Amino acid sequence: MDQLEFASKLMTIMDHKIMLLDTIRSTNRRLNQLDAVMETPHGYNMGAYEEGKNLQEEQDKLISEINQELADFFLELSNTKRGECN
């Protein structure tokens, strides 16, 4: 892996991490809003519950994707000769 390829892959991962952090922030805001309307005098708001559950699952999926990208990147980096990255 040459320096340009290394920098390009690292920038792609960082862009994805930034997008993930933005998504997590907005998801957490929405989950807090849903939590506020979850309980009603007549029981639970199942629509809010389902939306919250779906948001949490999507967030978990995004976290898994970025973790896999990082793992693949570092695996490739460890398999590359050290001299090629210097």
C-alpha cells in the first residue's frame, strides 16, 4: 500500500466515522424525544416504541459497519510491509 492509497483509505474511514457520529447524535435526539412520549396515561405508545427500536437497530448496524471497515483497514495495513508506508 503506497502513501496515497493509505491516505485515501484513512480519509474514507474518517468520513464514514464523521457521518456515523452525526447519525448517532440525531438518533439520540430522536430517541430522547420518543422516550418523552413513550408512556401515556393509557399505556405505552407502541408507535414510538417501534420507531425507537428501529432507530436503535439502524444505529447498531452503522456502528458494526464502521468497526468492520476499521478492522479491514488495519488488517490490510498489518499485512503490508512496513517500508511501503514510510
